[in-house]
Amino acid sequence: MSYLNIATSFAQIKEGNTGIALKEKGDCMVRALAAAADVTYNVSHKFCEQVFGRKPNSGTDGSAVNIAMLKAEETGLEIDGKKYNVSVLGKKDTCNRYKLHGEIIWRKKTLKSFIESHQKGSYIVFVAGHALTVKDGGLVDWNMMKFKPTRKVLNAYKIEKVINAGKQLSLFNGEVYS
């Protein structure tokens, strides 16, 4: 049987968090965002509540996430004081193209083929009724999900942390010596 390798389990994301994290259910988007953006569960939970309109103990509405991510593609995201660039992946990244009887058809990628084609970067990926993270070619999801490599990718978003280029050390002070 073919299965996926789980790089980090969703269960590990809640470790060390107290309060909200212990009681929460239906929080796969919270965990996926925490893994993709390298923030804590509690920070991700608060962000999902404020930006995506997530209600406690219920899943995050996929259309609300899509609308927010489309806006973030232009303006970026700010999570806990850190800035992130967002790219909404299109058809070429989430679908495979085939030629069948002379006709070109597009089919949704499986999770396994998405991982194979996205070995670098952090991605939040939506499959039917679930969100997960693909990070540097590894899957961040529940351990039991490794037996489901054929789930179809519905939407995907690339999350990149913005690195401040203006804060590097400059050795030139503008003075000219003769």
C-alpha cells in the first residue's frame, strides 16, 4: 500500500499550548497555518478567528479563507508582527494536464503528486473537508492521514516569510578617503 510520510504530526503542534488548544475541535486550518507560518497554535488560532471569521470548535469556512488569501496576495499577511507573502496557486499548480484521445483535459492533483511537484516552500493545502500543510516536500497532518495519498487538492496557498532586506550591515559609510 502506498502511503505518505508525515514530517510533523498535527498533534505535535498543540504541544506546550494551554487554554484554548486543549478544548478545540475542527481546527485543522489553525494547525495548518501554525505549521506553514512557523507560529504558535494560540497565535494561529487568534489570527484565524479575526481574519477568517472562525468560530470556536468549528471548522474554518474555505470560501472565507479563499477571499482573505486573494486579498493577501496583493497586500500580504501580518501574523504576530511578522509579514508574509501569499501566492494563490492556480490551475497549473493544482491540476495535472493530460492528453486523452487528442483532447487536453485537466484533473485535480492528488496530494502525493502535489508534494512531488512542490519540494520547496510552505503551502496550506485544502482537500475535501480538511486543511493541511506541505512544507519543503514534507506533509504536516494527522498520522492517520498518511494512508490517504489520493485525496484531491482543491486549493493551495504558498506562504513565504518576508525577510527585511534593509536591516543588513552596511560597511560603506559614504566617506571617501584619499
